[in-house]
Amino acid sequence: MTPARRQAMFERLRALNPHPTTELEYHTPFELLVAVILSAQATDKSVNLATRRLFPVASTPRAILDLGVAGLGQYVRSIGLYQGKARNIIATCRILLEQHGGEVPAQRESLEALPGVGRKTANVILNTAFGQPTMAVDTHIFRVANRTGLAPGKNVREVEERLLERVPREFLQDAHHWLILHGRYVCKARAPACPACAIADLCEYRDKTPPPGDVPAARAKSPARRGTR
């Protein structure tokens, strides 16, 4: 994809959604951290349902640590893999209190040292909570980057590095959210909504979904009538 196309792509995404943000519900960097840890292999909707019950009761490292693994588990048990996630969150709370004064660190190394926090989660926190121009590549961004030709890569790290190189600087702060939302609601895995896509003419995907009623060329030919020679 040429630089001019990349520029046009993000201009259109910005016009559609000037102030994109995460769909996870939170009020503080710590609440966002907990929500992102819970969101691994889970939907934002399911996480929000759980945190709406949890955060009014416990929304600080000390309060959640006081719940303990079993107590926290009662609030998040509707989320997949909740037991392991509860253990990680409790361990993270302890580290935050002992090493960071109860605050979420704004440095990648410190974030990735927390239980349950990998590079993708760290990128989400750095970008969304602290305004750093990072790129958290999830399955949606990986798909969009490869499918459109924006930043093809064989793995998430490769895609992340290419996006950081290729996304125009003026869009880099919000590009993470634009690409996730585009992949979640438009450029979906099984049935991309190409006819409704605002950047379809810029996209390099060869197998675009045809508009309703269109007949693919391979099917346009009339089948030979049976019984004839």
C-alpha cells in the first residue's frame, strides 16, 4: 500500500470516528489494567458486565488484594479462564503496592513484569491510559493489517513494527483503536462487510465481499444442461 493510500485510509477512519477509544469501561489506569487482563480470550462486553459489579466494591490495588483470589473470583467467574486471571490480578496488585506505590507504571518493562501482562496488554495501557503512540496488535488488527495490505506480517510483532513505521505520525495515537473497531465491526474474519466499508477502494484484499445481488464471475456462467451432447 502506498503512502498516499495509507494517508487517505486514516483520514477516512478519523472522519468517521474523530475520538476513538476502547470499549472496555474504566475510570483509572488501574481499572483499565484489570479490565485488559480480564479481556484475554474474552469479549469486552463480558468484561464490562463483570467489572460493573467489581469496581463499585473494589477499584484499587489494596481493595482488590483484600478480596483475595477466591473473593475476586466471585465477581469475574463469568469470564473465561477466570481463576488464572484472578490469581494474576491479585499478584499484580501486590507488586503495584510493594514496588510502585499502588500506581500503574507508565514504562513498558515495568508493565510486562506484572503477572498476566504481556506486550499487547502493555501496549494497550501505554496507549490508552498514558497517551503513548503504541500499537497493540490483537487478532483484529493482525487481520486488517494483512488483509488490506497496510502492514503485512507473519506474526504480531512483525505487524506491530510495520504499523509503527507505516502509519502516518499524525494518526498513530488513535490508529490502534481505529483498526480494532474496523476489524471488529466491518473487516470481520468470516464475512467482511466490504460493500459498506469506507476504505474498500483503498484496500488491497483480492476477495472482497460483493454487494448484495451481485453474482460472482465464477458463478455467472449458465451450467450445461443435463442430458445433452
